[in-house]
Amino acid sequence: MAVQPLEFVWTHEPPFVRHPSPEVLDEFFNWLREQGVAKRSIPIPDHETGQWILFIYQLVDRAALEAWIPSDSGE
């Protein structure tokens, strides 16, 4: 079964990533570290949508982040 892709919100300051699964965002959090993105939040609950969000506090290669695909084991 395919895992839902991440939703990137670049217009917010700071930008953030949203997903319904905390496990998928944990996987993305760890991948960001491997890519040298140190300025990021831990995944936290989004009380407005019931999903999970992760903030990004540094300049990043948007295309590279948006190309990331969660593994099937994330859910």
C-alpha cells in the first residue's frame, strides 16, 4: 500500500511539512539530519488538523525535500 506523500507549506514562516502519520514524519526528520538540515523541529501534533507537522528553520533545497518518498514501513 502506498504511503501518502508529505504536504509542504512553503508560504508559512517558518515553512513546515504536514502528514497524518508521526512515524512518517520521524522518518523524514531522520532523513533531514542525514542531509545536513540541522535546524528543524521534532514532529509535533497539529491541533488544527489532527495531523503532524515539522518546522524547517533553515534554507533548504525544496526540490530535494519534495522528492523524498516515505518507505512503506512508515505506517
